[in-house]
Amino acid sequence: PTGRLTRARRLLEQAERVLVLTGAGISAESGVPTFRDPMTGLWAHRRPEELATPEAFAHDPRLVWEWYEWRRAQLRACAPNAAHHALAEWIAASPGGRRLYTQNVDGLHHRALEERDKPIPDGAHPRTLHGDLFGNRCSHCAWTERAREPLDTSSEHTLPRCPDCGGAVRPAVVWFGEALDTELLEQAMSDAQRADVCLVVGTSALVHPAASLPRIVDRSGGVIIEVNPQPTPLTAEAAVHIAGAAGAVLPELLM
Ligand code: APR
């Protein structure tokens, strides 16, 4: 592992442009459950693919909102971990050449940046490919808001409606079967084409198009560094795979 760490560090030092892609695994040490690892607790018997879809919301909005409210409550009790902090410092140190794209909707990258208590440089903000768990938006019009209070999910009639058009309010996240924001995705692909290194942390690399970003970096002449205790479909393509927990590896790798 030390040899791999050294190699990865050298690749990062030599790189002019780095694209970082994170997934649920980077927040595991903050206590946020991942999606595809065996889960315990209330929703263990539900697959995200059954709840995080437009069809599920149309069919049973109360059930979907209950799940999201449960996740919001869980997250309010979580804090960024050593991996989020190390990454926030590292990106803020050179925001021109380092871009952070995350599949996570938990807001922990953003909170780590804010907790530095220093001005956030332009370009250092995480780019949230799958949206924001604490955002609400209308399913019909462009209305959005920041979710502050827990919602009353006791019945379908207490669920929020859009103040502008009366449409059903939904979480501002990207569901299975939905398209990512076009502009953001185009930016991500163009950053991937230009990146010398793709640092991939804590993702099973199964959900596209996010999972294609490292492959674009690889095909465009860059290399992949992967941090994940488990192998993934990307591991065979990675120049370096560091099999460890993000909270232990990133502070070492990015110091
Ligand atoms: N450090 C690093 N990686 C970890 C850690 C850790 N401490 N703990 C677990 N992992 C790894 C797991 O080995 C796994 O490969 O994190 C990965 C988590 O994978 P998933 O649960 O599939 O999460 P992710 O890849 O982010 O899922 C992608 O799927 O449900 C959708 O939209 C949702 O953004 C999500 C997308």
C-alpha cells in the first residue's frame, strides 16, 4: 500500500488537471449508508431503484417522501469526515486545475469547504451530478427551494404543492431513468477529456453516465487512481488502486 500511495501521489503531483469523482463510499465513515452495500435498518428491504424513480413518486409520493425525510434526518446528524476535509483543502489550494464531481446528494463536500472558515475560491465548489438531497423542486415548473423544515408526510394531502403552479413538490435529486443536467454533464465530459488524472473515490462505478467519466479520462490519455476497499469494474483500468477507506487514504494521499 505504501508503494501505491507513493505512486499515486507522484501522478497527482505531475498532473496539471485532475478530475475527482466521488460516490457514496466517501461518506460511509460519516455514517451515511451507501446504496449497494448490505444495509441495515428501516429501509434495508427496499432497493433505491424502487424508490428513487419518477414512477415510484407518481405511484406513491408519500412513501417516496418518507424515505427522503428519513435520509434528511439521518444526514442532519452526520458531519464531513477526514476524506471530505482533505479533499476540500486540496481542491481549494488549486481550484483551477482540480475539479470535484460528486454523485452524492448529501452536501458533505460543501459543508467541508464551508467548515474551513476561509473564503471559498471560485471553481472549488463540488459539482453535484445527482442533485441535492436538501433541495425541493416542482415536478412541473422551474420552482425550487432549500428544504428547511421536515415535511409532514402523514398523508398524501399534507405533502407540499408548488406555490406557483400547484404541481407536486419533489426532492431536487436525479432519479433513475432521469437525465442529468445537460450543461453540467457536458462540462464534466469536457473536463474528463482534458484531465491527466481521474481520482475516483468510493463509488461502485455502476451508474452511468457518472461512471463513464473515469473511462473518458482513460481513453483520452489520462490515468485512473481508485480509492476503494473493494475492487470495482474500474479497477482493471486503474493505474493505481488503493484498497483502503477514504478517510484513512485521502489525508495521506493529498497532504
Ligand atoms: N471508503 C471508500 N470507499 C468505500 C468505503 C470507504 N470507507 N466504504 C464503502 N466504499 C465503497 C464500496 O466498496 C462501494 O464500491 O463505496 C462504494 C459505494 O457504492 P454504491 O453504494 O453503489 O454508491 P455509488 O457508487 O455512489 O452509487 C451511485 O447510485 O443509487 C444511485 O444516485 C445514487 O449516486 C448514487 C449512484
